[in-house]
Amino acid sequence: MKKILVVEDESVIRMVLKILLKEKGHMVHEASNGEIALSLVEKNQFDLILMDLHMPVMSGYKTIKTLREKKMDMFVVAITASMTEEDKNEALELGFDDCILKNFDDNFNNQIDQFLGRALPG
Ligand SMILES: [Mg+2]
């Protein structure tokens, strides 16, 4: 069981992610914006963070920048509705470890397993 934080302002998408991840036996925490995510990260050790880019109060862009400035090196994946090569490069430059599209298809579980594998220390 892994501890995963889902940061997403749309409650329906948070719910879908929560269901998919819980089905795989993971423990899921939720935040509806980056500010809430930052406060959760202060108190918890997450194996993986999935983070929307566009959110009110504090966006994913601002949040990842803040995390990396604080030298917090947990594995953080951007989740986005659409992604050009340029968008992806920008996200990686800001400090995201990877990006996935919000289509959550059959490949989703494989992607999560792959992220968790890459997130392991050492
Ligand atoms: Mg959003």
C-alpha cells in the first residue's frame, strides 16, 4: 500500500482518481488546491503526488515551484486535460517528474505502478 496525494480542484476528477487508486489498495489523501497540498506535505510523507496544473488559490505551477524551492524532492506528476510537447517540457522544467493526461484509461494503473517504481528511494 502506498500513500498518494491527489491535488485537483474538480471534485469529480478527485473522486475518480480516489476510486481507481483505492481499488489498487492505496491510501489516498486529497487536496483541492496547492495551498492545502503544501500543508498536507508538511505533515505527511507521500509516495506519490498527482497534481492538477490549473487550480484556484494556488496552481500546480506555483505549488511545484514552492516544493522544489524548499528542496522537497518527492515524486510529483502533473495531471492535465491536454498537453502539447511544449506544455510537458514546461512542466518538467518547473520540477514535475512526469505528466499524465486526465483520460484515466486502461493504462492508468500501469502508469501509476511505473511512477511508484521510479519514486522508490535509491
Ligand atoms: Mg483544474
